[in-house]
Amino acid sequence: MGRKTALRDQLLTTRGRIGLPRLGSLARALSQVVTDIPDVRSAGTVALYVSIGTEPGTGPLIDALEAAGKRVLLPCLLPDNDLDWAYYDGELVRAPRGLLEPGGERLGVSAVSTADVVLVPGLAVDADGFRMGRGGGSYDRVLARVPAGTLTCVLLYPWEIGVSVPVEPHDRAVGAAASGEGMRRFS
């Protein structure tokens, strides 16, 4: 557990050093890479998240997906750290812990299983697709609900891909990782 905490601290410190102008250019590059993924181009519904702080920016991506006619499914944090889901209707509301969420009808925790592509946050991913998040377990629960064959992809900065990540029994692997430099699939 101490190794995971130390790695999280190191990754968050590195993210904290990214300047605002660079955050914007990295977010735009990430949006371009993700919207060019064949699974995303053919998807009707894409589940992802609203980035905060120095997370890889999803604002341009959400806008691009909506402009392309995709249904965008966004999470709503529940008190037990599980995630409910709602469709993005162009408006976001303030939620606990400084998050932004869609204000529309909640669809339930299993709504993510209806998405054609599921894009998740993380701090790093290893060579086998095991991602490290912030430690709340929200996205391990989400990934457990995604049907086999659905693309699951963690959105990261280039230097966070291929990092040695401590893996625990509850951790779920993703099928791919994307950054502004491209996408990498895992077997």
C-alpha cells in the first residue's frame, strides 16, 4: 500500500507542474487522438468523465463527441464512491468534492454497460493495462460492469503510460490507454 501511495504522490506532483497553457494543448491533442480511434468513430454512446484540476482534459473531447452526434454518458458520484450515470445535455452542475456532473435523469450504476466505448481516468497504466486511480475504487467497479468486447481506455499523459503499477486483486485492467501522442492497446 505504501508503494501505491508514494507513486500516486509522485504522479500528482508531476501533474501539478504542468502549466495552464500546456494543459489546454494536451487536452486538444488528446481529443484528436480519441476521436480518431475507430471504436470511438463508430460508437453511438461513449461513457467518459468530466476532468478536474490537472487531469488530462476532457472538455474538448466531450464537445467533439457531442458535435459528432455521439451520446455522451457522464458519471455522477454516489456517497459510497460508486458511480451513477446520466446523459450530457450541454449543462453541468456542481457536485460534491468539486466535481461537475450532468444535471439530467440518473440512469443507474449499470447504465455504463450500454456504452459502446468507456473512457476512464487514471494516474498511470502498466504494460498489461492495469491502471492506477486515486484509490477510491469507483472505476474498478465501473470496469467490472462493462461487457467483454467493449473498448475500455484510460486517458493519461504520455509519460504515465507503461509505468510499473502495483496491482491488487480488485484491480481491473483496461483494453487501451490514450494520450495526446496516440493510443496503445493491451492484449
